[in-house]
Amino acid sequence: MSASSPVVSSGKVSAFRIPTDSPESDGTAEWDATTIVIVELTAGDVTGLGYTYSDEAAAQICKEFIQKKVIGKDPTAVPEREVSLGQFARNRGKPGMVSSAIAAIDTALWDLKARLLQVPLVTLLGKMRDQISAYGSGGFTSYSDKQLVKQLTGWAEEGFRSVKMKIGRDPEQDLQRVALVQKALKGRAELYVDANGAYTRKQALQQGQRFAELGCTWFEEPVTSDDLVSLNLLVERMPTPLRIAAGEYIYVLDDAKNLINARAVDVLQTDVTRCGGTSNFLKIGHVCEMFHLPFSAHTSPSLHATLCCALPAAFNVEYFHDHERIEGMIFDGAVRAVNGYLRPDLTRHGFGLELKRATAEKFQVSHHVVV
């Protein structure tokens, strides 16, 4: 940038804890609220926005990192900021919450850069497609059979070609619930299942064979994604067309490399709000193209709609119930699915999101101004 170009002059970090619309659980966790940490960075009279779904503690990390490594810096030199933030994280333990905090900052920088250039981010990155397929995701283990069927068939009626349900609490009940949903779907959408790492290796192998017989085409985190040996076994042994998917807990680039090198997945997932942000999400997406590996975005549809429309290997985005609900509540410009597809708004700059502060403030649990 020229000497007269703006630098990042200030930042805001806000955490909001938003209750779920009903108690929720999957194979290994239970929750009744979701925390979103939002970063806003200002240069001149332009503000960029990024966020992560994490814990309130991530807001304090964001504050320190912005103060030390972003304020006064060139907002368009995103690779320089990315390296600087990563180095600053070294002795704090980068994987996990620190990577999630960096993700919010990095994504805010990309958004700010596109807004300074007055273009949609997908235009700045280079558009691969106009829209990306989404799959409806929820089907929590806490739902009654009636709730489960209503939600998943509802998405099918809206035009989603794939829907996903949670499993892992009880193997026999899982089979009954999958059969119930398949009967109700009547072939209108593919059915995905997600165990969130709840099964053992042999449980997963046995259950996967049964899910394949029931017509499922996607088995997500059948075992913990840390168990690369078991994931590889399942990739090799699972009946066609049941694909093994994992990667939502990629925090650093080596996490993605290890999953790929171990041949541990048929579909690599990545979450821009966890993996260090837009910079790393793009890198991982391009590596998937090189390895001929399908790339899928985990949750956060209002960010991933833009990013996946710029990546050749991307083929779908998770339209997760909690996140599409939250993003619709607190962001003007939140991306909504139309007939099962997400389309970035080319009339808006950056990611196209604006915080509806008056709506969000009642959920606010912390707020920091950084100068």
C-alpha cells in the first residue's frame, strides 16, 4: 500500500452466547447454547468482520493478538499478518482455541481487504462457480423421532439434495432412527450420518455396513478423528458408496496433511472458524484439488458460501441448524439456502455481513475495544 493508504487503526472483539431453540446433543456432547466471537477491524472508514464459534475465552486471545500484531499494520498484507499471528501463538499452544481466535482475525482481515478494494471477496479470490450445494444438518440425538423426521424431511421438501443426522448415543437406536428417516425421505434426499467420534473401530465397521444397507452415503467421524489408523481401515473396508468424512477439527495445516497422508478420509472437511481462518482454508482446499480429494465445509454457511465458490475441489457446505439460525438472527446479509444451494451476494463487498448490533447485544457476554 502507499504511504497514504490506511492501516488498521482499531478493533472490536465481542462474544455472544445464544441459547439453542431446544436442548441438543450428538454422540459425544450435549449443549444448550452456542458462543460466537466476532472480530471487527477498522482501517480508515472501512470495517471488516470475521468470527469463530468457540468459547468466550477466545475473545481475550483475539484482543491480545490484535493489539500486538494487527493494530497499525497494513490490512491488505494478509499473508504477512498470518505468519506474524502464527509466530506469536507459538508458546501459547496454537491448535485449538488459539487457532480459532486467529481464524476470526484472519477472516476479518480478508473481509476488510475486499471492502477496501470495494469488491465481493469471491471476486477478489477468483470465482469458480456462482453457487455451492448445501446439505441440511441437525437431526440431534436429543430430538424425538417426530422432531427428527420433521426437520430432515422439511429440508428435503425445500430442495436440499442431502441431509444429515446425529448418531452415536446407542447403536441399536441409531439403526432404528436411520431406517425411520429413510422411510420418511422416500428417496428425495441422500442421508448422511455423523457419529462425532462416538464409536469404537469395530463398532463403526459393523454399523457402517448396516448404514450402507440402509442407503446412507456419508459416515462422518465414525471414530475420533485423532485415530488415523482406524479411519484408514474404515476407508478401505466400508462398502461403496458410503464415504468416510472427517476434518472439522483441523486447527493447523499439519492436521490436514496427516489426514491426507494417512488416507484417512474419502471427503476432507475443514472449518474456516477453526483452521486458522480464510488463509488456511484456501490452502487446504487447493491441496485437496491436487490430491483429487473432495472438499467439504463444516458449518458456518455465511462464510463458507463465499470460500467454496472460489475452490474447485469444494462440493458442498454444511447448512448446520444452529449456525444458520444464529447467522440469520445477528447478521444482515446472512446467506440463506435457496433450493438447496448457497449463493454469495455479489452486490455486497467482502463476505457481505453486517452485525445487527441491537439484536445481538442482548446475548453479549463480553466486549473489548482495541486501539
